[in-house]
Amino acid sequence: MRGPYRQVQGENDDISYWPDHNSALDGNLDVDSKSPRRPSNYYTEGWRFGAINCAISASIAFLINIIATIWASTLKDQQDGVMRQGDCDSIHKVNSGLHLLINLLGTILLSSSNYCMQCLSAPTRREIDLAHRNAKWLDIGVPSVRNLRFISRKRACLWFALGLSSLPLHLFYNSVVFASISSNDYYAFSVSQSFVDNAECQNCSYAFYHKDDREAVENSSTTRYELQSAFQHAKLFERLLETLHAKARNGTLDRLEPSACINAYAQMIQNSRSNVLLVASNDEFPPSSNHTYFSGTDAYYYTTFTAEDAQSVDYAADAYYWMCRDTYLYTDPCPNCYSGKSRNPCASVIDYVRKEPRNWTVGGYPVEYCLSDKAPPVCKLQFSLGIAILVIVLNFCKALIILYTVFGVEDDPLMTMGDAVASFLENPDSTTRNMCLLTMKQAKTYNWCRPALSQEWDPTVHRWKDATSKTRRTTTFAMYVLALILVGILLGMGVSALVDGRSLPDLVRLGYGVVDPRAVISWNITSITSNIIMANLPQPILSFLYFSFNGLFTCMLLSVEWNKFGHERKGLRVSHAPRGAQRSTYFLQLPYRFALPLMLLSGVLHWLVSQSIFLVAIDLYSDDGLPNLLATEPGGWLTCGYSPIAIISVLILGIFMVLAGFALGYLKYKPGIPLAGSCSAAISAACHSIEWDGVEGRKIAISKLQWGVVGTGLDGIGHCAFSSKEVKQPETGVFYAGTISSGQGGQRRD
């Protein structure tokens, strides 16, 4: 046994006189027993006050969600789920704004859950004492999964309930509202100036203008069905030509110069324009009686745009091929073209057409100007009542769980490192007595409940990362790196799937969350639920990464606070009402200068992810402005789209966060105090000062403290602890109380 200690202060020579604490370990005294009367500040101070704020935040989010749902339901028109219909630019802005609000509310709910889950997993003093008696240690001041084995079943169940409620909430929240856009079929006719100038549409009522219709009628083998189809086709052109002629005469068509016309119609999704007349002077055309398409009329050629073609990635880039077919680049051999095609898609060639708009021809005929029929705006902001109800229920459950945590959990856990130090100073833990140099690493490695021996001071300089367990930091960074690798792979697949426009400027032009047929996921799944899950699957994954990253930063910054006690005198930072020199806590253990930016980065990442992969709903319309019920997907189609530039932004921000985490992890702590991390045993071992100070533990806990050498025993073995009096820095080569027994007796060096 070690010889007796020589005290620096106080009158007690016996260092094993804590009957109350020993009784607690024996089960005779409830350290966590509560006063029959709760103090007046029971709910306005400490962790409960923070949890009440979380409950208020979750309740406000619940009210916003339920009010928005009622409001959206009253706005719906005759078409189920349509909140608003109008100009596509304004719909896109409103949709982006609503998703910003959704991600803001989602971040608030996520942060509130994280706070309360940390409160629920925090151990009480009784739970710590019971664990220490069995040579187990618990986490203090950080989010902890390992603590769940030791805390009460009620708190563990509440912890799991909060965590599980976050999964479906973030999986569906972003799809409560989504925008659908329209795409119109249209016809383009090459006509002479006479078509516009003539008071009547010359020969427009003649049934068989188009050469295919004429050949079908003249062919004696034509079936009745084919003949009927020919008549219907002819009637269609009759209607189109007469309608366009009438609009051209009354001035309701927009006149566009060739360059403006090219820009207006070079769109894979055409939602602002419809049928168009491509007009040139009469001398550019043969006589009206001498051409093969619409004999006897001033319409010489026609072509079509089929909106449904945008559903296929391969066809989308060629959807407006009619604009390029006369360009020499269009027919040039192209050995490296997409999908083995022998030519470039029109989307790759259109820039060459734009450079010389005056030389633009369609069907061999020049275009001096266009007369364009403007389509009415039919973009829609859609609302899913079923998903909104699900979100409201989950939000309500989350708020209810948080409220029950505040009012139903009567345990008083040690939320912060300051709480733990104050508790161990007031009621010293006999299981860690004479282990003042115990470190987190030693507590994990050895059976520290054996009799303690002296230990030489180790001045090793530790880094921030050393305060975290290897499992925590490896798991966190491995998940982040794997997620970034997956994002990089998906980005590569997405960009390679683009048939054109793969340069960075082209990707920037695609925009954030903007629907482009070239950037859609081609699959045969049309169920809205399946597409919603696909679009939002990254959200709960990101939430889980946020929890892990938050825990990692909390561990490192807790040790920064701990390390300062080895070099300066300061009050403890506690979660309850501060007394004496004590200070109020941060957002639990994470300082605001880290907590708030981390919340902001999380919110931005959630929004960027929502813009990276998203629900795509396209409504298909015929040239007459009515829903196209003859398409493969009648009325429209549903899938998921992606934004390469948004994915790149996610990748950049994710890499920045990983690098920032690595960089902070390699910052150094000043030597001068053992690295305890969040380990309850190491924190407890540093708090045996009462026999040296001669001051009551409660008085020490509310004073300004510093950790260091507080005295030397008669055998020359020093002792370190938190003290309200002057302390010295431990010296290299000097032995102090506190190592782990090797089982052989005597002293050893670590």
C-alpha cells in the first residue's frame, strides 16, 4: 500500500471518509432522489428549458404544417391536388421558396430531435455509479448510443421513438409540394407571304392536301380504316391551316425574327409556344399548284413536335430535330455520336443554327420570320394531401415525445462535463479514488477498478481527434466518404447519360432543380409513392450523417473546454441554474459558433439534395391546348429528375465538411491535464480534491476552478485534482497518484 499523504490544506488525514457516496454505491442512498417540492426554476433552467424550447419549435412547425395543409386544401381547384396554375417562372419560384421553408422546418425538427435525444441518453449520477461499480464507463456531454444500455428503459424508448420518427418525416417532407410543367405538341408550317396576305385561306377546305392522304385515297387497295384515317388527317390540317390563317390575319400570332424563333422553339419541353408559321417571301417558293405537300395552297411543308418524345433520354435531345434537318452538320457522319447514331442530335447542332439565323431553312424553304401561337401557361404547383397528413402526424408525434420528455421524465441527468465535475466534487466517486491521471484511453484499456498505483506524468501532446473514440470518428468519416463516393459515382453516371451539354457551363445552365428531359431517370416506375421515395431517400441518410457529425464535433469541443481547466481558472459550465462562479451552458456542449454554422450547413445540404434529385411531373397537351389523352402515358408522365450542378454543389460542400472535420481533428491541445474526452471514469478521477483543499465539495463546485497538482503525500507521490485554490502544473518525471494496477503489485510506467 502507498504511504500516507501530506496535506497542503485542510485537517482530514483520512481520505476514505465519504460515507454518503459509498452508501449510494451500496444502494442505501439514492443520489438522484428528488426534493418533494420542485424549485421554481425547475422548467425555466437547465436541460428542461432547452427541451421546452425544442417542444415549442416542434409545435410551431406543427402549426405551420397544419395551417399550410388547410390553406392548400382550400386552394385546390377541380383538378385534384393543384394548388396553383400559371406562369412557369412564378411557379418555379414559389416551389423553390416552399422547399426552402420545408428544409428550414426540417432542420429545426432535426436539431430539436438531436438535442432531446442527447438529453435522453445523458446518464444520471446513479446510472454512472452503478456502471463504475462494474468497471464500465458512460459518455457525458455528447450524443451517445453506448449509454442506451445503461439508462432507464423509459428514456431509451423515447430516444428510439424520436429517432424513428425522423426517418419517414425526412423521407416524405420534401414531396408535400412539387411542381409539374406542361409540354405542348405543335405543328410548324412553311408558308409563303401570300398565305398571310390573302383574305381567305386558299383551298384550305379541300380535304386531301397532304400527299400521303392523297395517295391513300387514290390507291385502290386502301382499306376502309386507312381511308377513314386519311380523312381525319386531312380534317386536322384543314383545322390547323384555317385557324392559323385567321390568327395571322387578326394579329393574334406573335411575330418573331429568326433568331428569336430559334430560341423559342429549341426547347425539349415546350410550355410557352404552340403551332408556328415559318414565313418567307413568295419568290422563295414555287407556284402553289406545283408542290407535293399541300397542292393548291400557300403552305408548302409541315413538321411536328411530339411532347412525349421528351420522356426518352435518347429522343429528348432530338425532340426539335425539324430545326436542324437542313443543317449540313446534321447529316455529317459522326462516329462518336450517342447511342451509335450516325449524326449529332439537334441539341448539339442548334448553336450552329443560331449563329446564322438568316440562313436557316426548314424543309428546304427559308425562314424570314415566324408567326407563333403563344400557349397559355399551364405549369402547376401540386400538393399531396396524403403526404401532408403523414408529415403532420409525424410532426405531432415528435412534438408530443419532446413534451413528454420535459414533463414525464423526472430523472436529472448530467448533461454537460461541468454538471459531471460539479457532481463528482460534491459527492466524490470512490471507485476512481487515487487515479488522478486516469485518461480516456486507460479507462477503455484496463480494469481500472483495481487498486491504483502511482503514475509518472506523461506530457504527450494530444490532438482534438484523440478525444473521440476510434469507432466514432472512423464510422463518421467512413460514412461521409462512402456517401461522397456514391454521390460522385451518381454524378458521373448522370453526366455520362447526357447526350450533349456536358461541359461545366452547360451544366450550370441546366440550373438547380430545373426539369430537363436529358436529365431524367429512365425507368418504368410511374407510381408517385415509389418516385417520392426515390427522390427523398438521400434526406434521412443526410440526417443520420448530421447526427454523427454533430456528435464528433461535440466530443472534440467538450475536450477543448476540459483542456482549458488545466491552464486557467474558470467556473464550470452547467446545464442548470448557475451558482457562484458557474456559467450557463452552450447548446448542450457545442458552442454556438460551431452549433449554428453546423445547423446552417445541414439546412443548406438538405436543400441542395432536394434540388439534386427531385420529382418530375410533366403534363402533355395536344396542339389544341387540351390534355393529350392519346399519349403512352395519358395526360402526362411521372419520374425523377436530377440536376448535375446541384449534385456538384453537394459534393463540394460535403468535401469541405469532411476536410474541415479532418483539419480540426489535427489541432493540438495544450499539455497539462489528462485527456478525459467524454469518459465518465476519467472525469470522475480528476475530481478528488476535498481532502487536499479542506473545502466542502459544494463550495468548490461553485468556485472558479483549475486542475493541477494540489499536494504531495509523505511518500513523495503527488496528487492532482480540480481545486478552487492555487495549483501547479504536473512535472515530467514526477509520479502522481493514479495508474491502473498491472496485477503484479508495485509501480509501473505507462
